Amino acid sequence: MKRLAGLLALAWALAVLWGAPTAWAGSGFAIAVEVHNSQQSIVSSDGTSCTWQVTSDITLVNLTDQSLSITGVGDSVSWTASDGTSGVVNSVTVIDDGGLRAGVELAAHEQRTFSAASVEFVIPCKATDGDLAVRVTTARGTSSGDAPFLESGTPVPLSAVGAIGLTAALAGVFTFVQRRRRRQAPVPV
């Protein structure tokens, strides 16, 4: 038991050092949510509402000596804009639950990751920051974890590799457009 407590303390310290979005609660389990993909598409003609699809991995850790049965899963989204407005959206549509649903059993001390869970929701297009929260309920209570999908107006995650790939793609498009313009330019007579 001391070894397990030591391992949990080490995991918590590593999560804090690496900035992992882990939530610890008195309900007997911990949740970590990591966003792997976020996409937005504007659905209103005036550009005021944007639909987002966010894909994430959700890791649950049962911290108890007994199995836990999930009785409910809920998602919500909070957003803020540069003009000082903010809001919370609870009408989140689950596209793919990744296997995380009511009825799932977690064995004592089990850690399980539910991969590629995808949700869709609508927030104002003016939002500059957004956060996806996942709440999981068992007979012992509710725990939640969250992760950003939008930071400073940029969809998350845009890692250094992603930024380089995006830059390379934009450079390729720019080069293609420039070459087409040169070919289409009228030839002086």
C-alpha cells in the first residue's frame, strides 16, 4: 500500500511538472483529459456562431480498493473572448464516446484511457479561449478533468511540429499561386 501511495504521489508530481490537466477528487478516481485535435467550422452566415469538433483522450484512474461503475458522463465547454464576455455551454453532442459511457466498470486501482472521444458544440466565433470539461459520475460521487481546445485564438494543439507543417503547407500554397500568376500574366507584344 505504501508503494502504491508513493507511485501515486510521483504520478501527481510528474503531472504537475508537465502541466497535465488532471483533476483529483474525493470520489475515488482521477481524470486526465488531453485534446488531440480541434477543428472549427462557421455555421452562421453572419459569422457569430462557430461549431467546434474536439477529439481527446480521457484517462481515468480508480484510486480505490474496490471496482467502480460509471453511472454518468457529461461534457461542458467554457469560453472567453477578448472583449471580456464569457460563457458555459452544456449542450455538447457526443460524436464518439471512445468507450467512456455509463455501465463501464473500473477495477480497483485500474487506469484506463478512452481514446479518440469526439464531441461537437457551438460557441461564439469571437471566443479566444476555450476549455472542454468531462465529468464522470460513480456511486461515490463525481470527478472532472478538463483541457483547453482554444488558446489565444489558436486551436489546440498546435505543437511545434504542427506549426512547422502548417507553415510548410502555407508556403506550398503560396508558391503554387505565384507560379500560376506568372503563367497567366499577359506577354507584352
